[in-house]
Amino acid sequence: MIKFFPVLGLTLLLASCGSEDKKENSEVKSVDSVTKQTVKDTITFTLDDIDKNAYCKLVDKSGYCDKNNKLGWKDDSLQEVKLIEKYARIVSRNGDRLSFLVGKNNLDFKDVRDEMSGEYIIYRLLDMNDEYAVLAMMYYEGHEYMVLNHKTGKSFKTWGRPIFNVTRTMVVSGNYDLAAGYSNNGFQVFANENGKWNLKMERLLDDWGPEDLWWVNDSVVAGKKMWMYETKNGSTRDTAAFVKINLKTEIIN
């Protein structure tokens, strides 16, 4: 069943989604989303249902799906070590300190575990290229991510893991956290305009959350739509459907 929801100038196209466990999924009463607009968006979106095979075909170049369509990051636990070896002239780690050479100066990110003050933050290098680095920022409860231009030292934070498009002119970030609520549940789109990264869309979602987002092209993102439902025994369970997110740029006066 397709439903249209006009919300703050945004038309959301949501479809009732199937699960691999169709018997238990019949208990799902609603996955319709109420969205909260946190910035003045210049991008809107609609959702189309797809299956897992279509998802893996769309994101084939990402390497996220293996030949058996199994999802997962490749050697994520060793990723920082490999990246530091590859970009040793730019980035290094000395114990709890991750350092980048920006020009002639070091830009340091130091882990903090202070039981007295309760301050806790761990930095991990997740991805890197000749211009940008992606850092995970893990707190005692919750997390954020950072996109760092290691040539200039400028950075911006995202709710979920940031994913660049092919030309590195756009970033999409999705985060699913309906249960604990320690981090923002929703997604963001950033665009590089004249060398400056601008937030073009930000949506807090109440009834579902995005995961495993990947660019198909500059106006389409594929990902998973996650939500929770109550089973017959009263417990809650995560379930997912695969979706294609269609982005549309609009001029807002």
C-alpha cells in the first residue's frame, strides 16, 4: 500500500515493506514515518522498495556485498592499520593519539577516558583518500563521524558513516538508533559548493532508520530501511527492507 505524506513542504513516499520473516512481520502495524525538519532543506526525497538482489546490484562497486550477496565491511577491524600504512606520510598513530600532517603542522585527535569527569571519546580512522579522511568518534553512549579535509584541516560531523559520491561533491549519512536513542536517528545529505561543505538535507525519523547507504548516482542512494516491532512474546525485534532513495533538488525562496 502506497501512502503520500506532505510534511513541511516534503512529500514522503512510503511503502509497506516485506521481511524475510513474513509470519512475524504480519504483526507490524505501521512503518509510516513522521519526519522532523531540522534545517531548511533544498533536497527532498521519495522511497522505492527494492529487494536484496537489486540492492547488491546497485551498490556493486562499493564492495559491500560479496559474491553471495552477504553484506558487511571488509576487514573493518584492520582498516585503520592498512590506511596508516598506505598514507604514512600524512597520518600516524602513537598510542591513543591519531595525528594528521596538515601543511607543516600536526592535527591531533587524542582518545579520552576520564572516569572522574565522565568524558569519553575514542577516534578511529575508517576511510581515507588523497584529500579526505573519515573518522569514527565513539562516545561512552552514542557516536558521531567526522569528514576531515587533511589538506586544509577543515572538517564537519555527521550522524552516521559518511559516504561520498564518485566525484566527492556530495556526502550521504544515515544512522539507525530507534532503541537506545543515544545518537540521532535519520539521515543527512551534504554538498560541496565552491569548496565549502553545506548541509542540504537533514531528517530526524521517528518510526524507521536508514543503514548501509550507498550512492547509485548523484540523485539516487540505495540502502536499508530499519524499524522495530513487537513479537508475539512481547519482545522487540529489528527488521529491514531494502529501498532506493530518490533525491530531488528544489529551489526554496
